[in-house]
Amino acid sequence: MSETNQGPTPPRKTDGWLEPGPTNIQVIYILYLVGFVIGISALVGIVLAYMNRGRSAEWVETHYTWAIRTFWIGILYAVISGVLMVVGIGFLLLIAVAIWVVVRMVVGLQAVGRGEPIRNPQSWVL
């Protein structure tokens, strides 16, 4: 086989979904939602959020804060629910946590689709 030397290969194009911005935050929100089926995708989402935080427009930064806080608060609530499963109420709380995460992701997806910031990204509720 003959090899041809055509110079360096061009960098791989990612269509901007890995770059900080609205498309990236949409990918993060979707990764969180897919995390209910494939758990590792939520971890990929949190890594992307931390990697791109502080590198985009101010209104997009509110979405990164929202996504990061949703991940960690969701983990906290899930651990509390796991402990309370001994008593029996933990199962109901775990369902409530799942609904809470889904609602926050849908709110985030709608806001980024409209090009709006999250009004209160530090909130524990909505």
C-alpha cells in the first residue's frame, strides 16, 4: 500500500456542541435527562458544564449555574431519599426528586430555546 502525505489532517468539526454557548447547554440538559436511562451521561453533562462555565455570554452563564446546581442538589436529594428508604418514605421522595430534575431541565431547555437567561439560577426550587 502506498501512503500519500497530504499534510496535517484538519481538526474535527463538532458543529459547536462542545463549544460554550446555547447549543452546548442544550446538550447538557439532554444529557441530564438521558441520565435517567444511562446514568453515565449525567456525569458527562456535569463535566461539560464545568469545562465551559465562565467562557460564554452572561445569559448562558445562568444556564451553566442552573445545570451545575441541579446536578449537585439532585444528588443531595437522592442520597437523602436513599437514607429514608429504610423508613419507607424514601421511595416517594426519590420519585419527587426525579420529577424535580425533569422540570428544571425542561424549564432550562425552554429558556435557552427562547434565548433567555434563567431568572434565579441560585434557586433550590424553580
